[in-house]
Amino acid sequence: MQQKSSSPKDVLAELKKQRALDQKYRDGRILCSMCTTPHPVAKKAFDLFFESNLGDSGLFPVAAQLEREVVSQLANLLGSESACGFIVSGGTEANLLAILAAKNMANKERPEVVLPQSAHFSFTKICNMLNIKPVYAPLDDAYRVKPAAVEAFINRNTVAIVGTAGTPELGAIDPVDALAKIALRHDVHLHVDAAFGGLVIPFLEGTKPPFDFSLDGVRSVTVDPHKMGLAAIPAGGIFFRDQKTLDAIKTETPYLTDSYQYTFVGTRTGASTASAWAVLRVLGREGFQKMVAQCMKNTRYLTKNLEKGGFSLLCKPTLNIIGFRGENTKHLADQLRNRGWFVSYVSRYDCIRIVVMPHIRRRDAVAFMRDLKAARTE
Ligand code: 0PR
């Protein structure tokens, strides 16, 4: 730390200069992120609750009330009138709490979790932390987990099975209805990781695949407001079907204004909860439908032109995530990077992955296709 003080004006001027060197979603070049520019109201709401701490919620009863309201609105969207939960630091913490609850409820000596091969890498961290053996079930041609394979892996040590509604790499939706039946048959916890898809699927046009509490076997769901919920980071969401499961992760907090905590993080901001609350209010179902429709329209524009241009799609996108291949796909991804595009190269599928978030406008998609065609010849 420097010895002398500096003026806030100078420090902010320096930060502003540095900030200009970071990428910005609004430039339309970030095609590899599940985050986006938060809604303008999210920023204002965040500011209002800037110093609130939900880790000691007796001091911030209003922020705590906002959290209960966000949880109840999202639980409602997920087909439950009574699910409970928290706004946490992100999908990783949400998944952690779900698996911890399942582990504590089942109380097995050598716990195992059956995961789709496509599960988010947070589960690797979680199994590592909780000393759980991860067992990976294979996928079908559409990159969805095979329910029969999941069932075959269930044994007396299994504490949970997991399905993903919107896989991180391809946006695939696992057959959660089939998994729910399996979960009921074996009386095992089914957790659905809808970190991304939870705020997309309910707003899609037409028939939507069931993935939430409307299916009896689903005991917990992750849905992150800081992804397609346009809330400020950090805002993940964990939802449990009933209080009993939640009680399995309760920790006594002997000297705080609250008697218990359920989250992993202790001190946690109420600001992102306020931002999520404000976005839900401002957009409503109608606003989310419009936003999702726009993302899906741009997704369709891109897939149509990718196919026309001779690229092959790994699968027809169900959500606003596309995986495609050309010849020498890794090289192509590098060329795109040289041209200023941020795409992911997914080595296990040898594909380029693009996430068509709300910050991608039609003109960005057009410019991307133009550069992609040019990059192919380099
Ligand atoms: N579950 C799923 C299905 C996810 O896609 C992710 C993250 C998580 C859980 C974990 O969520 P947190 O990162 O909030 O803990 N998905 C993104 C990914 O890994 C996260 C991300 C977002 C990465 C923005 C990069 C980025 O620029 O792709």
C-alpha cells in the first residue's frame, strides 16, 4: 500500500482509464459469456442497497424481504408456491448447497452423485470439497443425458442425481421428466442445474420441456439472476422444494441478528438481490419474453447462416447457445480471436461455442458472420 493518500478524483480518473482497456458487452464482441450488461435499473437498485449485508439480515430487514420476494417469484416461475431458497454468489454456490443438502439428508458413508457428462465443472469442485465420488453418465446424439444410463449408475451410495436445463457448452436440456421418475423410483434427490436455462425456458414460445418443480421428483433447482436475469453479479439462485431439505444445511450463528445461516458465504451483499428484484419488476413476464424472443431470433439468424456457409451445427439449439464446426475448428477460433471476437473453443466437442446474449444485436451477428467467412480462408 502506498504511504500517502490520493484524491478520489485522481484515483477514479485512473480507474476509468484502466477500465477502458477491459472488454465491454456493449461492444457486441463477447460471444462466449453467459453474463451480459445488467439492466439499467439493476445498477440503480444495486447502488441503493450497496452497503446491505444479508449475512446479518436483522440489520437489513428490507433487503431480507426483497430476497424472500425474489425467491418466491422465481419459485413461482419454477412451478412451486412453497419452494424456499436464497440468492447466493452464483451457480457454483447454488449447486454446492443443493449437493450438500442431498448429502446431509442421505447420510451415506461413501457418497456418490450421478452427473451428466455435460454437467458444469462446478460439480467437480463440489465433489472435491464434499468428498463425494462423481459418476458421469453418457449423452445421446442431442447431447442430453441418457436416463437409462443414469438409472444404471444409481446404487446404495448415491445421494443425488443431477440434470441440466441448459448445458454450459451447448444449451441442451436433459430429459428432466425421465430423471424425475427415476428419482422417485429410487427415492434419491434430483437437482436441476438451470443456472442458465431457468430464465430462458419459461419464456420460450411454444411447448417448453418440463424441468422444474412441476415434476414431482425435482427437489432442488439452480437459477441464476446474474445470467439471463440481467441482474448485477453476484446473483445466483438456489431453490428447494421444501424447508426440510433446506434445514439439512442449517448452521447456527450464535451471536448474529439471525440465529441461522444456510448459505456458504457469510457476509453477502443485498445489492444484487435488490438488482434482481428491480429487474423482475421492470421487465415482468412480458419483458423477459421479449428479451428471450430477441435472443432466439438472433440465434436462428446465426444458425441459418452458419449452415448456409457450410458449417455444421452440433445440434439444433433449443436455447440461445450454438455449437458449430468447420474444417480445423481450433484454428478458426484463433483467427476469430485475432479479429477481435471472443468465442469459446470447446475441445471435447471440437466446436466453437457462441452464447447469444441480449447484448448481441443483429448488426453484431451480421459482422460476426462476415468475419467468420473471411477467417475461414486465412
Ligand atoms: N451451472 C451452469 C449450467 C452454468 O452454465 C454455470 C456457469 C454454473 C453452473 C456456475 O455458475 P457461476 O459461474 O455463476 O458460479 N456458466 C458460465 C460458464 O462457465 C459462467 C460464465 C459466465 C463463464 C460468464 C464465463 C463468462 O464470461 O460458461
